[in-house]
Amino acid sequence: MSTVESDREYFRQLFLNDTPFLDVRAELEFAKGAFPTSFNEPILRDDERHQVGTCYKQQGQDQAIKLGHQLVSGETKAERITRWCQFANSHADVHVYCWRGGMRSNLSRQWMAEAGINVPLIAGGYKALRHVLLDEIDRAAHTPMIIVGGKTGSAKTPLINALEYGIDLEGLAHHRGSSFGRRVQEPPAQATFENCLAIELLKKRQRQEDFSHWFFEDESRMVGPTSLPHNLWLAMEHASIVVVDMPVEFRVQHILQEYVIDMLAEHQAAAADDGFEHYRQYLLASLFRIKKRLGSERYQQLSAVMSAAIDQQQVSGDVTAHEAWIRTLLVEYYDPMYEYQLSKKQQRVVYTGDYQQVLEWCVAR
């Protein structure tokens, strides 16, 4: 095995083992892309990194390095080393990295060693780790897959999560993929989403030797503000489809649970006293986002029904009034739209059944 492939296999094992990472990049770099087990404690914070970068452009590398040491010295340096060492002491097998495994991570490791804490360095830094994960997504795009489709409210996501090789893209994106799909938890940065997706693929793929297919929900390219990796999405666009066909009343109750009962609980957990008001605004804003497609008259009617249902829920806790606007949206808006989309993919449909039938069909693949 070559040194490069040896490093890549080592990195895969780090992800499989949920190895904690000490990420010493600046906050902005971390916000643009990170790993689930990363802890960000920069050696140069955003403003300091900006100053050093400006100095590098104007005066060269030597002066930029000198400025960096001036900015991170004395108490500032001691505080950062202390936080790094505290993290290392409370997390076994910590590895440190910066963007490319260069000066920032090497200095961090050196200073920690001088304080009595030795940690391994990621050769190639965040960039090298991410390349391994992007390759895992590309590998999945060239692996057999089955797409789980069905009308809104057919419990496709629970079905995906019930399958050993099901990948919950909406869960990873923190978004249910519709105008009502926004969650209380903010969606991840694009690179963070891709990293989490790749780690999920890596972990599930290595567990069993009987792997045959990935299972993904039928998604558009965008899941909320997050974009599916292009090569994976292209593969999904050509994969076989199984369709979950459930009665309207089942779907109404499923949507009621997810978008009314569960969403109120999410908002209340996040905002305490203001939770109900945030939940009210979430529902009304979600409906408003499709006002143009609904048409003004139908939007006004549904908005009035929804507002009355929210008021009733606030007073008595009764959620049954929500069923009216949910049913109307399903039958008059979401169902025709999905039927049209499915008609363009009909040649790819290989099986249709209810939830249990589709689950059993997928398990048997």
C-alpha cells in the first residue's frame, strides 16, 4: 500500500472511530466546513488571521510570521494552549489540524508538547481529510441505489431510517425538503453537510459485507438551502424508484404529527416562553412561501383556516382543526405536483405498495 493510500485508510479509520479533532483554523474557516467531532479553538482568530494575511501581501512571509507571533503571545498564547490542553485531556486520541497541516497546526502541536501534552498531527490538514470524504460520496454515486418516492406525508423518511442502508438526507440537512421543511436547528454549511453525509456512508458501508443498495428519498437537488453533491444527485436521477402509496387520511395524520405536534415541541424546547409564537410564525411563513403558487384567493382561505387552528391549539391544546388545511394542501397542491413529477419518471418505477409492502420489498433486495 502506498504512503498516500495508507494515509487515506488511516483517515477513514479516524472517522469510523469518531476521533475527536482539534481544529485550529479561524472561526470563519470552521463555519464554512467542519466535521461532527471537531472542536474549534483557533491559533489565529478571524481578525488576527486577517491582519497576518494583509501583512503577508504587503510585506512578505517573514514579517507576517513575526506579526503572528506578536499577536499570539503572553497571556493570549497561554490561554489558547490551556484550552487546547483541556480539550485533549478530556477527549481520548485527539488529533490536531489546520487547513493543510502547515504552520498553524505544527505550532499548536509544538506548544502543547511544551506544556506536556502530545497529540498527533493530521498530515495535509482539513483539506486531506475532506478529500477522503468527497471520494466516499463519489464512490456512493457509482454504487447501486434505490430511490424511495411517494406523495407528501407517506412516511418516506421513517421508512428510509428503518433500512440498514438508508441515508436520511433531510435529517443530515436539518430540513424536510418542502416549504414547511425548516427546522429549529439551523441547516449546516454546505461542506459540513457533505462531510456528515460521507461519514454516514462510510460507517454504514463498512458495517456489513452483504451491502447491495443505498436507499435515498426522492429529493430535488436542493434540500432547503443545502445542495446534494452533483455526482450523487445525477446518479439518483437515473436510479430505480419504489413508490410508497398511502391513503390521504394516513398522510394527514402523519403531517399533523410532524409539522404541528413535533414542530411545536421543537420550538418550545428552543425558545421556552416564546416557543408558541415562534411556532405560529413558522407555520404562517411556510404557507406564505407558496402563496404565488397557491393563488391569492386560495392562500387567503388557507391562511384563515390555519390561523384559526393555531388559535384553537393555543387555547385548548386541540390540534384537530389543523387537519383541514393539511388535507387541502395535500389534495389540491402537493399531490398534483408530485403526480406530475412522477409521470416524468414512470419508466424508472419498479415497485409500488403501501409502507409495509415497500419496506419488505427493500429489505429483500
